[in-house]
Amino acid sequence: MEKRTLLAVVLSVLVISGYWVIQSTFFPPREPVSPVPTEQSPVSGTVPGPSATGVTPSGDIPADGSEGTPTGRDIAINAEPVVEQQVIIDTPLLTVNLTNAGGDIVSYKLKEHKDQDDLVEMILPGGQESHAFTVAFGTLNTEPVGSHFYVRRLSEYSVEFYRDFAAGQNNGVFRLTKRYDFKPQEYMFELTVTLDGGHSVSAFNFSGVAYTLGFGPQIGPTFDKLDQRSEYRNYYTFANGKQKQEKVTDTGPALIVNRPTWAAIAGKYFTFIAIPHVSQYDLAFSTKPEPGIPSASRFYITRPALNGRTEDTYRFYLGPKNQAALGIYNNGNNGFNLRDMELIRVANTSGFLGPLEAVLKWCLTLFYRIIPNYGAAIIFLTLLVKLVLFPLTKKGSESTLRMQALAPKIKEIQEKYKDNPAKMNTEMAEFYKKEGYNPLSGCLPLLLQFPIFLAMYNLFNNHFDLRGAMFIPGWIPDLSIPESVFNFSPARIPLLGWSDIRLLPFIYVGSQLLFGKVTQTPDQQGNAQMKMMLYAMPVVFFFILYDVPSGLLLYWIMSNLLSLVQQVAINKYLARKRASMGVASPEPVIAPKKKKKR
């Protein structure tokens, strides 16, 4: 009897052991959905309840037995609650804070760039915590998934979030996985979104299902308003070798249907760029108002899931809008082996002044390499511009002298045909042609100065390397913004709205008045209109230029001072030439006094 009992026990052990071997080999169980031990911290220990999206972690199927496409009513099907977890990715360039609530990024800070007393935050929060790179089961208007995911830390720079979902009783189970891969020396990272409906016995049918990947609410750094000067937002797409600026309004999402190579939200100095590495997708920009921030800039990629397992790769750039950081994606010198992406076009100036601005930027950078101070580089750039324009300035002054020599004959024609303006114009044109004189030649230097000034304004207002570039410590710490010697905010000067006293605008007015006084010709000294122009215009420009970048005012002040020296030399030259030509110095023109009406 004892032998039979022992034999029965042995056979039972063998049968049970054989069963488990066969079960584990040929019928492996579905991967358990319990929290995977991770190294990251902190863990809050809170059990998630209903999320803002209506997605409730639960082990139950909806009571109504709904089937079909996943919606905001879908449920994450895990028997065990998942605690909230934060994951920190720390690279030499970035500090990225991710949460398992949706597997989203909630903070993305740039270590090498400051925003007042903190680092630049590229995911600017609104009235509540920011969640960027969210996934919603549906299109633009669908609430993103807010369930708490399980976390698998893959490496120092890689992390994976995953969770199982069900849309109804008969559609089975699918798994959503979001994997982030960062590079230590880049502002670009890779996000892989996987929808797997075939990892369980009850496979999920993805036919007709779409998901939307969303970014928002706004890129940093912080700003008061988008006034197109201190800060702005431009929306770009790049397709077939051409960049296009998209028109985005508050009326609704701007849908992009041409499936571009990349799309970007560009600010004054920083940018967000999305590179979808998938075959089918639709893009959209949105500026839908967001509580807590002056303006929103959202981006969406809607992607149809094609089969039982869809794995999509996206690359995102969140960082500075400069050549050094963006140029590596043209030459392949990056961790993603990307070439000829032309991301640098986001930073390039378009329009008819673009080439001129590019030349000025190149010269400015060259001078900075010689003397590593952008204030000094601006002074040398101003000197170079003056040297290049000097032949035209000299020619303009000679034209003025020639005009003075021809003045008696011109006055004679004007007196002769004063009652016949048409005949007078014809005779004047014939006279200029006979003498080989162009009356507009004296205006050429002034006409050339204007586009150079506009190009300089764009350069000083947008060139990334000028951001935070110091000229004089304690006075001009940043050439890209207005300087200040005294700030009395939050109080403001009535009507003007100023909260700072600035020194450079006053120096500009002084240099402009001095320059006008020296360049004024004798025949203009007694002219009341010319006097008004001499004194009124600098005052008008004082108010216009009060809040422009200090680099621009530094350029204009130096331009006035160099022009002053240049004009003194030209005046001496003209005096000698006038004497050799036998042309007398023009007498001051005194405007006749208006008779009082009786």
C-alpha cells in the first residue's frame, strides 16, 4: 500500500511537471501586466482614479458592451492599479521629465540657455501641468489617453511606457507602447509609438482605427505677448525641397494635407520640428486659446493604424534655432544618420532682404571670431559698411557740389518758365541731359542705407548668437533686447507705457542732431523746413526706436559718428574742389516771411 502511494505521488509529480513544461513551451501565457521594477524615482504611491480624459484603469469591460473604434470611453484593462511615476532623462544638453500618466513629457529644459533666472523650458505650461507628445485614440478633437502606464527603463537615455487597452467586449485587447530614445549631444529625440493587437490570444482588429499624437500647449521661453518683435510664432512645412509658411488662425486647426518631410513651430530663437518617419499621416497646427498663457501653439499628427501591429517612428527637435544645432542634420553628423534635411531653413530669413541679411550675419560672425565680443563686432561691421558705401557717399557729395554749380542756370530756367510748368520740366530735363547730370545721384547713398538698416534690424532682432550676448557689463548685458539703466516696473509712464529709462536712445538723438548739423549745407541753414527736419525727425525716431534691440541702436549710433567723421573729410575735399571749379559757397536761403492776413 505504501509502495502504491509512493508511486502515485511520483506519477503525480511527473504529470504536473510535464503539464507545466508543455504549457510554457507551446502555450506561453500573455506577458503579465504588473509593474516592472525600475530605477527611476520618485514614486508618489497614489492610486489613479478617473483621468481627465475619461479613461479609467479597470479590470472590467464597459457595461454597455460597446464595440468598435477606441474612444474616450475606452479602458485600460489591468487588474492591478498603477502608481504615478516620474522618469528623468538627463543629457549634457537636456533635462527631460516624463510621466507615466499617458507616457507624456511634462518638462523639457535646455541646460545651455537661460530664461531669466531659470533654464529655458521648451514645453511652456498653461493653466495646468503641460502634457506633450500625448496619444489620443481618434482624431484632433479626441481627449488624449491619461491612464497610468507601466514603465521600463531601457538605458540612461531610453525609456518605454506600455499598457493594455480594450475598446469593447468582442474586439479583444491591444497594447499601446511609447518608447523615447534621446542622444547625449543632440536636441533631437526619437519617439516610437507601437499599437500591438496580436500579442494576446484575443487579437485586436485595427481596421479603421486612427490615433493622434499631439504637442502643446506652447514652446518656450516665457513671453508677455506675440508682438512680432520681442517674440513671434511662425508655422512652416517643408516638402519637395521647398519651405512654406502656413497660415494659422484662432478660428480652427490648420490642416496640412501634402504630407511634408517636416513641419515646424518657430519662435524668435527656439523651435519645435517634427519629422514623421511613417508612410501615411495628416498634420495640423492649432492656436486654440489655452488658459494661463498669452497664446497657444499646438501640433498634431493623425495616423491610421494599418494592421494588427503598427510601429511608427517620429523624430522631434526641440531646441535653439541656430546653425550649429540644426546644421548637423544636413551633413549626417548626428546620431540618427539624417542628411539633407534642411532644418536650418527654419532659422534663415526669407524675403527680398534675406540674402543681404545673410551676408551681414556672415561678416558679423567673422568679426566675432576675431574679437569675441558682439558689441565690438557690431562696431567693426558698421565700419565695414561705411567703407563699402564711401565711394557712393563721395559721389553723392560731388553731385551736390555739381548741383550748386548748375544752380544759376536752373534758377534761370525756373524763372523763365514759371507760368508753364510742363515746358519748365521739359527744359530742365534737356538741361540735365546736356550737362550729363542725374539729380537723383545725390540720393543714392540714402536709398542704399534704408535696406541695410532693415536687414540690420532683422539681424539684431533674430540672430540667435546675439541672445544674451553682452557688450558692456552692468549696462548692455544682452544686445538682442533693449538696454536699461533704471527700471520702475510695475509702474509705467502714462501714454508711453515705458517702465524703463534707457540711455542708448538719448545717445542716438544726440548723435543724429550732431550729424545733421555737420552735414547741413549752407543753402539749407536758413530754410525753416530743413531746420524742422533736422530737429524733428531725430525726436520722432527717438520714440520709434526706444524699445528696439540695443545692438541696432549701437549700430545706428556708430553709423552716425562714423558718418560725421566721414562728412568732415568730405567737406574739406569739397571746399578744395569748389575753389578749383570757381564755385562760390552757397548763401543761406532765408524763407520769406508769410504776410499776416488782415
